[in-house]
Amino acid sequence: MELRKDCFVSEIGHGILLKIEDICLDIINLTLKDEQPSLFYPRRLKWPSVMQGQGVRSTSAEIPMVQVEFKENKPKSVKKFATMLKILKIIYTLVQEGKYCTKRDIFYQYPDLYPCQAFIDRIIDDIASMLKVPRQELHILATSKGLVSGDLQFENSEGIFIDCQHTAIGVPIAPHSRDMQNLQTQAKFVLVVEKDATFQKLMSHQFCKKMKTCILITGKGYPDNGTLFLLQEIYARQRLPIFVLVDADPHGIEIMAVYKFGSKNQMFDQTLALPSVQWIGILPEEIKRCHIPDSTLCTLSPRHLQMCVHLKSRPYFQHDEYMQSQLDILIELKKKVEIQCLDAISSNYLSDVYLPRKLKDII
């Protein structure tokens, strides 16, 4: 099979095409020999087998492999095998032609073939680990959900200049860096907030103008890759301090950890971790210090309490005394605080008091 050398394909892209061709040739050769073909990819590891340095990664060079066999007496394995080949074909075409699509595009092309969107997501992650490349290099993108506002300007893929200071609800963050080129900013810091509701509230209170120059971002919960790529690009170019504001609960803390350390599901892609990220709030130790009314606190469910215990054992928190103490506070109080609870003190408390006071001491 001859690799097409066209202008669309990057060096990494050529490597991906060669790997896919090798996989297909192995399958053809095994089939011609009347042998059962298989696909292999690294197994998703549990947290005890994962470590953290500059990002989440495996503790061992020898990662156990998953075998996906093509056997008639194993219909689930046959379905996964066929799906992986189908998506490998899609990836090959996209990389060769220099085009992109979203995971949802793939799902809706063949809705009867795939049981659900999550099935496709897992297959794409498995293929990225099988090919040993960052997921974005497969030219399959997650649907963007993040928003950005403040002192940030860029050009999209059509050369149109976008100024994020001129938006009422935030500029959608593109899923790929080609749609956010030539970044410019005079900002002094970046504030990432967990929820869209908090993002919109800060915008309505003109937080960025009050803080002179800053960039405001939300990933709307757990961040997508587009949001992580944008933060990586801003930090690489400007070395701006990045602060994360999340709920004082196990989900909020885990979201902060994804920004700082990356995701276990993408441990083969170290480019997504930002160890310099700082957790600015809401801190469990502030539940009493800020005199947040008890009526606004929510009780942690047994599942959330168990999640706190699991977070304490994560490699990136295991030897961090401060994080251990914050999680212990949640376990002891059996309460959580959402960002909007600060409204019980004052409707402007977050934008006029809480954040300015903290940022003044840091910047």
C-alpha cells in the first residue's frame, strides 16, 4: 500500500497513516493464512497504577494490552473489532485529506451501527492509545462547549479577527487550534470557572473590566480538549498565571485536577496537563471562615463521601498534605458548598469581594 504524500499531511499525520496501513496489512496477512486477526491497545489503568509528575501517566513501561479478536463465537468482540476498523478507515481518510470531523458526526453517520455516543468515545480513545498519539491528531474532535471572554484576540481559520472583549455571553472555544490562531492578549491572569452560570454572572458584573485585564474561561463542567488546548496555548505564549474556581465538593476538586494533571483516560497525551494551575476556591476550609449560611450548604451523599476518600488516594493528592486536609474537611462536615452559595452573603460578593481579595494577594 502506497502512502500518499500530499500537502495536507503533517509529519505526525504520515506516521498515523503508516501505522494504520501496517495494522490493515497484518489483518490481511492473518486472514489469508486462515488465522484469526486481532487488534491490541493498552488497557485503561486503575488509579493505583497511575502516577503524576508533569501529568497523569502510567507507573510502568509495561502496560497490559487488551486484545480485540475477530471470532464468530464472540459477537461483542466482533462488533468492537469491526467498529475499530471502521473508525480507523475514517481517521485514515480525514488525515490524508487534511479534514476534521466531530465524534457526533461519526455517530450520526451510522446510528444503527453504534449503541451509543459513549461507545464511540471509548473506541476513539482506544485507537489513540493503540496508535500512541494525542487524540486530536486523529482529526476527530469533541463538540466544543467551552466559552471565553476578556482580553483575548485571535484569528479563526477563515482569517476573521475575533475580540473576546466584545461579547455578551462569551465566545465559543473552537475544538481545534487552527480556529484560534495568532493569539494576542495584555491580560495579567486567566480565571477558569467550573460552571457556565458562574461565568455568565461574572460577565454580567463586568468582572474583567473591574480586574483591569484578565481572561475568563469556562469548560462548563469537566473540560473538553478544546478548552484545555486553549489554556495550553495561552500559557505557552504568555506564561500567565491560571486560577481555577470550582465548587467545594468532590466533583469540583476532580475538575480542578483535570486542568492541573490531565485525565486518566488520556494518560498517553501529556500535552493536556497544566501543573502551574492554582486552585483559588472555593476551598473547604472557607465554609466556616466565610460565614456561609448553613441553609445554603448541601449534604454530601454517601457516594460523594466515598469519592472524597478515593480522591485522597489519587497519586497527585496522596502526598499533598494541603489537599488531604481539604478533603478531610469535606468528609468531617459531610457538607458541600457550591459557588452560588456566596450569593447568600451578597449578590456581588463573588465578583466584588471574594475574587478581588484573593487575586490581590496573588498577582
